[in-house]
Amino acid sequence: MVKSDDRPTTKSNGSMMAQLKTLKQEDETLYNILAVDVWALAKTMDEFQPGFWTEFMKNREKAMKRFIAEVIKNKPAAENNKRPPFLR
């Protein structure tokens, strides 16, 4: 059966879009707050222990390389993987 009036659908779509916009703004705000928190922590730690941030970033780089190597090592063979390349 075809609806003759699309107004309820338009209202619900508008409401959904408004909610999505609000969620995106809240997500961006949270991201910015977290960025400021990390910056404040790094600055404070650098004041108490000079070179802290440099050492932290070096350790993070080592950990990331180790993680990537582990993921690549444990990745299933291409012939066994039926997923498209962009989902692997």
C-alpha cells in the first residue's frame, strides 16, 4: 500500500538527522577535550621529568611496530580469505 502523505516520514527523517548532527558535535567536543587532557598530562610530566614525552613516543612507536608485525604474522593466508581486500 502506498502512503499518500509523506509528512510523518519527513518529520522522522528530520529528527533523525538532527540527532545525528548532535551526536557528531558531541563526539567532536569529546575528542577535543581528550586532546587537551593528553596535552596537559604530557606537559605536566615533561615539567617533572624532562624528556618524558620523547621517551613515551619512542616506546609508542616500538609498540606499534610490534603490534603491526604481530597482526601481519597472524593474518590468514590470502587464498583462505574470502573477504574483499578492503575488509581484510
